[in-house]
Amino acid sequence: MIRVAAALARILLGSSLFALWGVFSVRTWDAIPSHWLRAAAILPLVLLFLLPFTALMAGISAMVRAISPKK
């Protein structure tokens, strides 16, 4: 039951983070006037998304380990 809840939390929170990050990334990308700078901004925006996403997944895994019954 705990692992199912964790899987649902990963799906819902990961999707929400992806949606919010996508909206703010597009708004940031549209605010850049130069096409060259837009192309250069794609990689940092993707890499900056990976940091909170990794922290979210690690946090959920840590909570599952803390809550799950020990053998």
C-alpha cells in the first residue's frame, strides 16, 4: 500500500512539477529577444529542471524508506 501511494505521488507530483516548469520555461524563453540566446537557454532550463525533479524523487524514496515496515 505504501509503495502504491509512493508511485502515485511520484506520478502526480512529477507531472505537476513538469507542467509548472514547462509554463515558466516557455515564458522565460519567450522573453529572450535573440534567437541565439534562446537556443543557448534551452540546455540550462532543462538542467535546472533536473535538480528539483531529482530532489523530489529522492525525497519520496526517503519517505517510503522511513515509513515502510522494517524486516
